Amino acid sequence: MKKNKLPIGKLQIEHLDRMLQKYQVPGDRVIVGAGIGKDAAVIDWGEKYLVAKTDPITFVTDEIGFYAVTINANDIACTGGTPKWFMAALLLPEGETGPELVDTIMNQISATCEAMGIGLVGGHTEITHGIDRPIVVGQMLGEVEREALVRPENIRVGDLIILTKGIAIEAVSIIAREKEAEVASVFGEEFLKKAANFLHEPGIGVLKEARIAARTAQIHGMHDPTEGGLMMGLHELARSAEVSLEILAGQIRVLEETQKLCGHFKLDPLGTIASGALIIVTDPVNADAVVKSLRQEAISAEIIGTVLPPGKGVLFRRGSDVRPAPWFERDELTKIFE
């Protein structure tokens, strides 16, 4: 990496935080603005709140339209809201784009929106100089009842932290799709097929589990760990809620396919892109009921930690050993693209 050049992936948290504090212009009627660990903006829209989110898809090319809709819908779900309207900006590589590629991506976007009850209402498409793969920038709008809004400021000391499904679902699918020949050679065709299908089963969407949690109990916070994996998702959550977290390492479910692929490609599962998991924070009185409701719907869930007073950041406990949780300056998955 050249001197003073930033690595690929998200901006480092400290840099992003300084930038947001310097340049953010909240405007009128903003209930939730930009901030570390805040999944979407929330705007006072009268009887309900409008929820707004934008996220690009840059790691993948296969099923990129499905990714774009689902990932943006996840962030609306984390506010307790319902995704309603989607727009997509398609940036397509010069000299490599034919009509069939455009149609394929738009078919994926349209089909996913239809399946999720989301309106596809606009966007932009262009052939772009200087890129070597398609990029889709999604913009999702949704609604949430005023009393149902979930925001990190509601997280309280003593709350329990629940993790659904396990890690790292998205990473497994991306590795299988982007390193298809190598994965098939090392682990076999059946493994490759199953891993690639992690996109759909167990799936990278969290709308269903967010709804189950919200109808079971009062939820104080939700966050979906994306780039930087579970650990950076927890660091983001702690910062946005201005609390500390103690995480029980032994309670984190690392999926078998994740262990195999991360082991082969020398990636740490804790810092590898983890869409498909959902972090849920609720009162200890309600935590068991939330876990039970999720499991009744065939969604695995575990209580993985506790909310502590601010000042300690995120702690990682293994038995009696407690130390600062791992911190990842960039997502582990970026290593496979170097």
C-alpha cells in the first residue's frame, strides 16, 4: 500500500467519526442522523417516521442485484422499520458490459423487490470508466411507527446481547462464488454448492428475525454486522450506544463452513463480513423469550454477552480470561482480493 493511501474497505472508525462530526448537517426533522453503528437515518414524517438507507455492493458480482436489495432492507429492519421503496444506481465497467448484463442485474433487483413487497421506484444506470466489475449502489426507504423505533440510545446497562444464525454467512457465499475453482478443488463440489447457496440458506437477510424479535419483546437495539465482521459490528454498537460490552467467546456460533473456508484462506472469522447475522439487544427479563421465539421459527440464536457501563469498550471473555475484543482495521475478506 502506498504511503498515506487508505486500504480497501470501510473507512477506519476513528477517521469516519471525525469526518461525521466535522461535516454532518442534520437538517430539520431528523430523529436519527449519521453516526457510527447507526444503520439508517430516521426522519419525522408525520404519523410515522421515514427511514432512509444507502449501501453499495462492491465485493461481489454474482447475484449482485439480490445483494443490493437485501443488504439495504436489513438496515431498515434494524430500526424496527419496514422497507418500502428501492432505488438503484448501476455503475457498469467500460468495454465489458452488454445488454444481457444490465438485464440480469435488473431482473435480480426486480425479483427481489417483488418477493419482499418493496417498490422499485427509480435509480440510474451508466457505463463507467475505471472500474473492473459491476457496482450497485442501493437506496432504500422505509417506514416505522413512532413508538416502534429501535435506536442504540435505548440500550441500557444490564441488557443482554443476542446473536442470530452465526458467522460468517455472507463471507462463506462470497468466497465460494469468487474463488469457485479453488474451493471446489479443496473441499469438493457438494461443499462448493452448499457454501455458494449461503446467500439464500441460511440467507443474508435479517428482516424475518428482526420482526420476530420486535413482536416478542421491547427491543432496545439491533445491528447487522457487515464489513469488519461481528467484532466491528459490536464495536460500532458500543460506540453508538455509549456503553461497554462483555462478549462470551464460547457463545459465538462460528459455522462449520466458515471455519473451513476461513482456515484455508487464513482469515479470522470474527472480522469477516457477516451479513445474515443479527445482533439484538433487549432487557434480561425478555432475552430468553426472544431466543425461544427465534428458535421456534428455525432461526438459531444465542445470548452472547452483556451491556456494561461505558469506559471499557468491548471486552472478550474466555472463561476467567477477559481482554479487549479483537479490532479489525479492515475486513478480513479483502485479503482474498489482493
